[in-house]
Amino acid sequence: MIVGLDMGGTNIDGVIIEDGNIINTIKKPTNRDDLFGSIWSTLKELLTGYDKTKIDRINLSTTVSTNAIVENKTSSVGMIIQSGPGIANDFLACGDENVFISGYVDHRGNVIEGLNLSEVKNAVKLFKKKNIDSFAVVTKFSTRNPENEIRIKEILENFSPITMGHTVSGKLSFPRRVYTSYLNSAVHSTFNDFAANIKKSMEIEGINALIFILKADGGTMNMNTAEEKPVETILSGPAASFMGITAMLPTDKDAILLDVGGTTTDIFFLADGVPLFEPLGIKIGKYNTLVRAIYSVSIGLGGDSSINIKNGKVKIGPKREGKPYAFGGPQPTPTDAMITLELIGYDHDYKKKAHESMSLLGKELNLSAEDMAKLVLETMGNMIKYKIDKLLEKINSQPVYTIKELLYGKKLEPKLINIIGGPAEVLTPILKDKFNLPCYYPENYHVANAVGAALARPTAEITMHVDTSKKTLSVPELEIYEKVDRNYSLNFAKERALRLIKESAISIGETKDEIDAEIIEENSFNMVRGFYTTGKDIRVKAQIKPGLIHQLGGDNNA
């Protein structure tokens, strides 16, 4: 048995899947003041009557790290940054205290100017004075030579957590590495407290299953890895949504994918059935990161978004003020419109309140409650259509990146729309008309993101760099830095990268027979000095791409 839990802004969804079949589902309101309690009560209710010893794994999509960043509830972080020449320090400053030290390493990993230990020791004194316990240490080109980061961490050994820049990614963008390292330490305490509570509660309930956390790239990692790199759990919610749509509505066409929740609508795209990808990394708040992710855009539009009339026009969202008016909330919402038109069923009292909310809005536009409700849903469809048209225009004006490759000259031309989330069934005919495209929603569409969380399997990525003139090989993500023979070739590098990525996948919870490893980038350049070739510069990227543990059956609806 596999259990999937997805923590959304409005509800927590849960499913139990056995032998590829959904055998139980649950949806409960999210208590934002007690996220852990919300998850735990949902899990207990979901598992009532089922044999807990049969649970193989629990896959969890959590908003803990994302919320901490968005709501500015992160830990204070002390940054030690060795930027070298060429970058303004104020551009990189992101911690509560930022100490810029002298010295630097060049792009080949050569130490050009050594480390000044007195500067590091002075930084430690400052951090102690400010009562800062979380740190990040980032030096330029540390992926080529991490020596300075490692030495600085040794000086900071009495503090925790300490994120070293070379461990967060093998990619070379220095500013993104600084911000990613900062965020990893900033959310470390929040996520680890959450993880500790989950583990403790599992023990109390006698559940011995492995726990996996959803990552932004649509894959999972085990809890121990997540505790070390909680920054990877940012935007795990949209990842669960994407995997749910993929599991329940597979396609090999260009497509628009939508998850319309209570608070937001998440938008994704497929190119020939393959997800678009963020080539450099996601942006969270004001920070560009190296966290690899499926391309997604979230807009403040959902079933519980508040509705107002401004300048004679219907305005929906972006805020959610509370429950729908029908359930005692302060503002009319699209859910009230759906109840008024009897598109979703509730008893008389709820219908009466929903009708009242539409009547109040309708008075401002001289419309009946029913006509007002229709206008609300039409407006919702128009807002989604407008946003998607703008996104497609932007996507088609630049190279298209997918999880698999860079598609030169590809123009995205969606042939269908797949939609999940509470309002999916109601919005399907509206969007079908707006886009003039077939629009589908799956069975169990209301808990599809929990299905996505349950069925997502582990993913990993590594970047290998070989400099044969220096006889060095590095894989920063795995902290591998070693000597190689001067005759080391691109083929050797590819073979080694595949072995390492498979070992990495097993270490984060993938089973050996399920590993789908591939080389996604390979380059080999001659390095020339004068008239002579001095060696080769070899770069290889390998990944375990997102995938599903099982395929699901079931009927699609259009």
C-alpha cells in the first residue's frame, strides 16, 4: 500500500493506493495555524480500518518550506561569501548578516588568492554576537574546487545548520548558488521540526513505512535527504498536482494542464507529452535559485477566491478571505456561484446563503442571482484563458526546455486541456468553449494531487566535470572530487555518471529495477595553449527523470 498526502492552501487531500488502484480518499480543511496537526489528523482518519503494517511508503507534498519563505518566517542566517572580482557585493547580500571575504578560485578550480582565516574568525564573532545559529558558506567556482567552503565549515563546526554552496547543485550560476544556499539554511529549522514531528507521530501510531517528500521537479526524496536539503521541497505542491494529472490523464500531445484549487490555479504545459522545465531553476519570492523544477505558474484564482465588483466589472481574487459565503465566509466566491447554479450539491441552507451572496453582487450590476453566478464562472474562464494565452506567447518567443531536452524551433500548440481540482467538472465545459479545445477531467479529480504525490518516484540529477590537463573529476552534488588519468574520455565520463546517478537514486529511495537513468547533456572540448592541445574539458549531466510508480486506470470525462 502507498499513501499519498498533499497539503494545499485550502485542503489536505489523501489517498491510499494498492496494486495501482485507489482504495480510499479523504479531503479535509487545512488549518494554517497547525499544519502538522492538519496532516496528522487527515492521515489518521484516512487509515482508519486499514492494516498499517501493509503501508510500504508515505509520499508527502508539503507547503512548510514554501510558506516559511513567502510569509517571511525563516531562521536568521549568517552568510560568508567569497565572491572574487567582477560581482558587486550588495547584489549578493541576502542573509541577516553578510560577510564578504577576500580570496578567490578561478573557473578551473585554481586558487588565485588564498583564504584569509582572520576574516572568517571575525565573521564567527559577529554571528555569535547577533545570536545567529544558521549559516551558509558560498565561494565562487566552489563546484570546481570546494576547498575554501570545507575549511570555513570546519571553523564553524559548533554551529548548525551550515549549507556549503557546492553541495546544492553542480550548475555554475554563482548568484543563484548564493540564494539557494541561503534559503536552504533559512528553512532548515522549520522543515526539520516538521519532520521530527512526523517521525515521532509515526512511532506512536506504529507505522514503520518509509516517508518521502515531493520535490519541485515532480520526484521524491526520502525524509533524511529532505532534512539535509529542505530547499528542494519548495513548490512541492504544484509538483504533486502535475504528477496527479500525468498519472490520471496521460497524453503524448502538446497540452495545457490545470489544477484549480480553493486558493490558486496552477498552470503547466506539455510538449509532445513531455513537461516543460525550468532550465536554470525556480524563483521563489525575490530569489532565483538552482532548484530544478517543472515549469509552472500559479495565479490567485480558485474556488474560494473572494469576489468584488469594481468599476462595474467582476473581480475575482487574488486573495482568499476565508470560506465561501455559503459556509459562513465573509465574501462571495466562485464556489457560491456553483452552488447557486446547482452545479455542485449542498443542502437547502447552504444553497440559500450562496444565492444570497450572488444576489448581493447582482444588485450592483442589475443582474439576478443566477445571471450573476453565470457571469462569475464566465469571468473565471476568461481569466484562465487570458493568463494561458500570455504564457504561451512568452514560451513561444524563446527556446522550449523540457525535462528531456532543449527543443530548437518548437512552437507549443496545445491540442487539449487536462484539469483537476475541486471545480474541474464545473469548469470543463466553460474552458472547452473558451479555448475551442477538448477538455478532460479524471475520475477522483478532487484528490488528484494526492494521487500524484503517492505515485511520484525518486528523482536525482548530477553534473560531472573533468579537466584532463589537471587530472581532476568533480561531481559537486555528491561531493566527489578526485584524480583521474590524463586519457580520461567522454565515454568514460558518461559511463561513470550513469553509475553514480543510479547509486544516488538508490540512496534516496529508488528501487534498483525501477531506475530510469539517462544522460541529458554531454560536451568535450580541447583545451589549447599556444599550438598544443593540453587536455580536454569534459562536462556530463545525468538524471533520473520524474516518473510514476504505477499507472492508473479509470474513465476520463470531457
